[in-house]
Amino acid sequence: MHTDIEYDAFLADIFAAGVVLYAMALSDYPWTCTRAGSCSMFDFIHSWGFPEFIKNRKCRAASKTYIVQVLSPSLCELVEGLLELHPEERFCLGEQLALAWTMCLSSRSLVVGTCCRATH
């Protein structure tokens, strides 16, 4: 999106839905900017991938808890597919997303372990 290359707005919306889902589940954003070199968290995902990111990133509200300990594997897979940095590999709202969402709904819980939301 930060280049002159054309992009598919539908796939950009899928990416935005991934950011919203991440924010809803963790009460935090995955990064502050998607421009290369502007955000260390985005650069980490770009270099190492989302699975490594959630293994190494702690929840903001529960600073001793890693994201991978909080989200169910199905929800992690769904968010990873929505936040795929390569649009051609990103989940679409077709069979892949329906399958991933079905897996999320069939699991005991979307969130496991300690919730990252700040307590009031």
C-alpha cells in the first residue's frame, strides 16, 4: 500500500479485518505502522512470520504472558491468515476463511489462558 503498485482493495479489507480481530482479542494493535523500517513489530513479522511474533510478544496488559499462551491455536491460525503480508497468500472470505472460522467455533474457547484485556 505504501508503493505505486496497484493493490486489491478487497484483500486490503481482509488485512484490516485481521487487525481488527487481533485488536478485539488482545486489546492491542499488532504494530504501529506497516511501512518497512517504521515499526520493529511489523519488521519482525515481515522477517520471522506471525507464529514467531506471537511466541515472542507479550500481552500489553499481562506483561508476563505471551500472546501464544492466550489465543487458541485456531484463532492464531485465523489471524495469521488474515494478516498474511503477501496478498496472494492471504485468506479470502471463501472456503479458507470459512474453514478456519469453523475450527475456531468448534474449539472450546477462542481465548485460552489469562485474558490480555486490562482489568478495571
